[in-house]
Amino acid sequence: MRRRRYELTARFYDLVSLERPVYRVGREAGIAALGLRTGDRVLDVGCGTGLNLPLLRAAVGPSGAVVGLDASSAMLRQAHVRIRRHRWTNVTTVLGDAAETPPTIGEPFDALLFTYTLSVMDRWRQAWSRSLALVRPGGRIAVVDLGLPTGRWRLLAPLAWLACQAGGADPYRRPWQALTRTTADGSHEVFRAGHVHVAAGSSPCG
Ligand SMILES: C[S@@+](CC[C@H](N)C(=O)[O-])C[C@H]1O[C@@H](n2cnc3c(N)ncnc32)[C@H](O)[C@@H]1O
């Protein structure tokens, strides 16, 4: 099971995740596309070890709120280390399956963020629709996820495929299309030769 993989690897995730050379760029672009303002409430779905948390906390400031949801208690333990280190009082986590929406999550949110998670989740379509219900009308949503390099970079596809296998991600799922299909103002950017996709838009309920 994909979730079990993260229970086992949580302690090493930040070290082996190729964050700086490969994946950080998508995280930064996705968060920038949310257009967060001071005081906003943002939900980080599948927050993992909390690599997004410093950027989200900086964007919403001390008067905002950041909630990280994850199904892995081991990943959340790493996120808590980060939260404690920074003494953030407005960054919290919820343990639960995004496909089931834990009742303690609180709503509505001004923004939703999915970084490298929808390609990993077992019931990602259910997680997607449940999460959409938690964002206010007109709220911002960003999806950052993985594909395989194409065109002249397709020689790198086996490497990208291996990276996806290591993380349990399905590189053929293309979850960002769920966002670009349902929003009138959707944007889509591609980084790392087609390996990293970033889509953003406003809540379709808006
Ligand atoms: C590749 S990691 C990405 C973590 C983080 N978003 C990041 O950008 O580093 C995928 C995360 O999704 C979480 N996850 C998988 N299935 C989930 C589900 N159904 N509900 C909530 N979280 C889930 C895993 O526990 C893991 O922390």
C-alpha cells in the first residue's frame, strides 16, 4: 500500500526527496500561484513532512492559519518537528485520509494546495472532490504533480519514471487536468522538462 511506504520512509524523506535539484521549483510555483494574503486560511492536502509549511506560513503571516492533512502519522511527526522548531502557533496538522475528510478539519479555506500527492493517493478522485468542498467559493487551488519528460527530453523519461516508482506516484494520472478542466481561469506551467506540472485556478464553486 502506498501510504505504508511513507510510514517507513518518513525520517529520510527530506534527505532523499531530491527537493532542491528537482522538486522545489514546483512547490514554489504552486504556492506563488495561490496568491495567498495575510490572514488567509490554507489547507495543505497530503502535507507530508511539511516542506510547504515555511512558505505557506510566510505567505499567510501570524494572523493566518495553515492546516496540514496527511494519512501518515510518521510523516506528520516530521512536520511537527518543523512546527515546534519554528514555534508556529497557527500551523496545525490533522491525521486522516483526504478521501474521507476528517470532521476536525474545519472549513472553509481560502486556498487548497496539493504538492506531489494526488498521483500517490489510492482514491485520488474522491480525495479531490472532498477537498474541493472545503474551499470557499472563489478560493484558490494549486496542484503540483508529476509526469514524464516529453519531446527532446524524453530520454530522461526512464529516470523520471524511477523517481515516481520510488515515491509510489503514478506518472500517467495527470491530476492537474482535474483542475484545468473545472476552472475558468486555470493556468498550467511545466518545469523540469515535463516532469513537474503546476496548475492553479479558482474554486469552481466561485
Ligand atoms: C510524495 S509525499 C508528498 C508530501 C508533501 N506534499 C510534499 O510536497 O513533500 C505524498 C504524501 O501523501 C500522503 N498521502 C497518501 N495518501 C493519502 C491520503 N489518502 N490522504 C492524505 N494523505 C495521503 C502520504 O502520507 C505522503 O505524506
